[in-house]
Amino acid sequence: MRNKKLKVLTGIVLSVITLLFLGLYIIDFLNDSENPAPDILLWVVVILTFFYSATWGDDSKAEEDEMGQQIKNISGKISYYILIAFLFVLWFVYSQINESDLGSIFLLSAFCIGVIIFPIVQFMVARRFMKD
């Protein structure tokens, strides 16, 4: 019973915080705020908190057990491929809009780093397991 009350209380607190942030965002939008970066980062934190608490709740054991580790591994791999595809699309669209050869060097660098980082990490983890 206590666990259910805690989940309801957490949901209410998260909802109130979300509504508060939504109100602040609307006020900034109506006042023509010139720098939307803090608002965007704030929404990222709210969405991250919501999905983390919806997935794991307050059960830290579920996150650490074998199924939790499997969920983390599979979701990490899927999100890596989604991120790479998204970075490629952003870079391609930016290069087409600006009609430059490489587009944004920062987007191209992020894409290239994203492509090579997974094989590098795999190599390092494989080496660690081969030593044991």
C-alpha cells in the first residue's frame, strides 16, 4: 500500500512541476524570450525524469537485476542507431539548406564521432573480457 501511495505522490509532484515549467515557458514565449536554450534543457530534464520514473519507479532492484541490465543494453544500442541516423539527417538537411560542401562542421563532427565511438567502445570492452 505504501508503494502505491508513493507512486501516486511522485506522479502528482512531477505533474505539478511540469505544469509549473509549462507556465514559465508560456510566459517566456509571450514575452518574446530571445534565448530558448534554458527552456529546451528544462523540458529535456522533465521528459527524462518522467520516462525514468515511469520505467523504473522506485524499485532500484529491478534496474540492477538481469532483466534491467538487458533492457539497458538493448535500449542503449537502439538509441545509438537512432541518434546516428538523426545526426546524419540533421547534417544532410543543414548542408542542403546552406548549400555548402560540408554543411555545419559541428554536425559533421558529431556524426563522425558518433559513428566511430561504438566500435571503439566495443573494442575496449572486448579487450577487457579477453584479458580475464
